Amino acid sequence: MRIIQITDLHIGTPEERPFDIDIRANFIKVLKAAKAVPHDLLVISGDLCLEEGDLAIYQWIKQQLNDFQFNYLVIPGNHDDKEMMVSTFGLHQQLQKGALFLTSPDGQPPLVLLDSGPGQVDETTLDLLREYLQAHPAPICLFMHHPPMKMGVPFMDNKHALRNREPLLSVLTEHSYPISIFTGHYHVEKSMRWRNLNIHITPSCYFQIDWQQHDFAVDHHNIAYRYINWDGEMLEHAVVYV
């Protein structure tokens, strides 16, 4: 399975240009670059909207994805509205007990998309994840918006980290096989390995922050996507700046 991950689009209204950035143009630019790469699935891992969920923005994003004819999946970030996304992107079948929990079909490499949009992973989602991992004694590839642990990025770690890290890490580290986790949220390119977890932050389609600073600081405005080649055993991936 060949996957393109993009994250943290932060699309606003047509007239909005925060930090003098044409965010909608960035999105089209990264879609054009992704379309040129052979792949099976596009994953958008949260923060589709600039500040808060907006139906018109979700509809515009969906129209672009349809125009480019992507096979895609989306999960919420902390700036999104899950109910709007479920309605706009037709995710009703991915709701289990009210939780948004997406998995690959049987016969495909194990793939999980986890909702951490509220800044934590709720108990229902933790139970679904535990059940899935117990049923799949194999390496897993997992997407979520927030990194599941602090990542050595002081500003984000101190102010915007996932709140219930310990319960999630307990579930993940009970798994006897490697779990490769691809996230966004931090607006940096960074990786960390801990126990059976390999965690990779993909850069934003908006701007990247200076990961060494304790206070907020923009590092650069280069946008990127991540290319992932995953067959259930071998995992190859790379960040590609556009």
C-alpha cells in the first residue's frame, strides 16, 4: 500500500492570508505534487480548518479532492469539528459506538486512523484500539493528529501536547509488535522511537515552527507531504518538501 500523508492544512476563507500565506494555494500546490506520485491512498491527518470547523471550508476541501480524483481518508485535528467532517466526507460507516475509528479492509496491510481531535483519545476509542491490536498480532501502521508522547519540541510539548498520553501509551505498548505512528499537529519534521513505537511527525501545509524554541517562533514556510510504502512487514517513508 502506497500512502501520501498531508496534515495541518489550516484552510481559511478565501480572503484570509494569516502570516501573509495563501493557504488555499498551498493546499492546491501539495495536491498537485501528491497527484504526480503513484499511490493508493491519501491520508489527511487533521486540522483541515484554520481556527475552527467550518462547513463551507470542508465542502471546498472535498471539492478539490474530488476534482483531483483522490482516494482519501480524513481524521479531525484540534481545530476541526468531527460532526461536520463526518457529514461532509461521508464518514458515518467509520463511526463505532460514536467514536471515529478507521481501519483498512481485511486483506490489506493493518492500518488504523485514530481520532485525537479533542486533544485526547476517549475511552471508547481506546477500547476499539485495544480490540483491534489484540485481533492483529502483527506490525501496525497508525495515523493520528497528535503525537502520543512528548517529542522534544518545547513550545508544543508544554502547551499543546495530547492530554491523556499515559492511557494511550499503555494500550500501544501492550502490543508485541512494532507500531509506526504518523502524526501532525506539531508543525515540524521530527521522529522518535520508544519501546515498540516509532513516531514520525509530518510537516504542515501551513508553516513550520522552530522546534528548539520554548516560545512560539516560525522556522520556515516550506510545505511538505510524506510518502509511505507499507506492505505489512516492510515500511519505507520519506518527507518530500514542495
